[in-house]
Amino acid sequence: MKPQLAATILSLGMIGAASAAEPRNPNVPVAPARIKDIKSYCIDFNWGPGGPNRFAKPGLWADADPVEHVAWYKAMGANVIQTFCVSCNGYAWYKNGNVPEQPGLKHDFLPEMVRLGHQEGMLVMGYFCIGANTKWGQEHPELSYGYPHAYHIPYTDEYLDYLSTAIGDAVRKTGIDGFMIDWVWQPQRKPTRGKWLQCEQELYAQLMGEAFPEEGTLSKEQEVAYGRKAIDRCWKTIYKAAKDANPKCIVWLTSNHPTHPHVVNSAMYKQADWLMNEGGDLKRINAVKPMIGKHTRLITCLANWNRQDATTVVPAALRAGVGLYGFAKPGADSLLPLERLLERPVHQLRGDDRNIAVLARAYHGVSIDAVRNDKGEFVEPMK
């Protein structure tokens, strides 16, 4: 473990009930009911240089150390780790699975994250990007609109078979408590300038019970109806695969547009265990509240792209009983700075640094204005 990170763990491990946890049997999953307030983060392996698009090249973060990563999440005060089953480049984060592992994967990363996270009393969640998968696009050009860093996969029978197998395999083999699903959208079709692939024209006929209209004649109403059917069928595949593998598996839906006509008032919203507004504002969370199931937990997100003010969003979410989450691209060593963000006042920080700093203080149960002193203690400002 890196010396600075080890020092941070030592100094923060006992600060506040938000981060305290009894040692656990690593083979016994954490009961979701134990997580009163969702305090989650993700060091996001999706992004990085070297790939054929903006997704990380295969194997870019393959030397990530589970011990150091769990220590980082513990130091932050998180009680939910969100990491990866299969990231957007299409390779898995565990060994000997149905989906090929990240080239050069040093550790059996996801199962080790689960084992170590459970020892600390944390839930460990995986991730699948539903609408984008570079490897799938490269290997199935007739079933994908290329492989840009955007939604490019129609939900054909072949793709749903792949998705079902991949999800069931990951849930059974890694011990994850659940997983996030991202980009559950229709393909953008930009590479073909809006023209539909033959496979998707056939899928339209299969789902709608009518022939695909001539190019350029598809009405908005037809497009929305098809989109809803395609997403609903995909959701049912995801949900069944997860619950067949583990009935207690948490299926966590994130959406960057939760009021989109393809998904409002959907079965997906009723059945999802956790539903997150990635845009970060509470306005859209409030808009979907009447659409969710009685068991569904709501979460808001802080990330550089959504430009939310963490100092406003975090207190508002806590007051509303809404869970918290954030993500950022890894640093050069696959981790992110933390110690220096806790030692500096929040008002001096910007972007992801500011988001991390505010979330960490909330997760440790101290005020936004608190700073960590040279004794490793959070100190509140003088009144």
C-alpha cells in the first residue's frame, strides 16, 4: 500500500460513525438493509487514452491493486463501492469468466474487491454499460453502429443473449452485491447518418408487429413506441439474469435523462432496486418519484460533467434522504488524490477534486468546512 494512503487510512479509519464498521466474514455478503444512507463512489475505469474511441484501451488500468482501492474507498468514508464487471471497452475485471478479462489483468480484481470490501462492511457493486461496448462493436459490425464512445448497440436477440450470459456469469462468480447499468438507451445511429441497420429494421418488425417503414417516414410516435418496447425487453433480460443468479442482487439503474419519453413510467423504474439521476439535480429526482417502486432507492450524482454545485447538492440530498454518488477518471496510478483534498478547504478546490472533498466530508459526518489537521483529525472552523 502506498505510504500516504496508508497514513490516511490510519488517521481516518475511526472518524465518525459514517465510516466505522465491524470486521466481517468476507464470504458473507453485506445485507443491503444495513446500508441506511447510500454513500458511494467510483474510480471510473471506463475512461482513458489509447482506445479506438474515448474509452480506455483494453488493459489500461489492469495493474490496479484491490487492496489499495478498497483502502481508498474506506478512507473516503464510502459504504458502497461501485467498480466494474465489464467496462465500456468490452473486457471483464475478473478472471476465467464468460467475457475475456482485461489484457494483463494483474489481480482477480472484482472478486478481491468484494472480499476486501465485505471485510470492511461495504457493499461492492459492479457495472455494465448496456448501450456501448467497443469489443462487441468490433466483433459484430452487422449488429452495431460502429463503436464510438456513444450508444451504438441495438438490442437484438444476439446482443441480449450475450448480455444475459455476461450478467449471470459475473453475479455468480464474483460475489458482487449488485451492479450498475448505464446508457440504457437506443443507439444514436450517427455513423450511418440516421439510417437503420438491417438487424434493427428486423428488430422493429419483431417488436412492433409491422414492417419497418421506408427510410425517412418513421413518425415520432412510432420511434417512441419502438424505443420503449426495445428498452423494456432489454430491461427484462437484465433483471431476469440478475435475479436468477442471485435473487438478492441489487440492480442499480443510472440515467442521464430520467424523464426521457423512452423510459418514463416504465416497468424498469418500478422494478429497479436503485435509481440514480446522473445529472445530479433533485428536480428530476422529484419528477420520477411517482414512477418508482415502493422498494426503489433514489440516488443523485456528482461528476465534473454535470456541473452541479456539490456544496448545494449534498446537503439537499441528505435532507431529502437521497443517496449520494460520484465518479471520476483514475489518476496515473489508477487511484485519485484524497489526502490533500481533506487537508485543504473545499472553497479552494474545483471540478472532481471539489466533488470528492465535499462527498468525503459528508461520508465522515463532518461539515463541508471541516479540514483534516496534522494529527489526522477533522477540525471544524472557529465560530
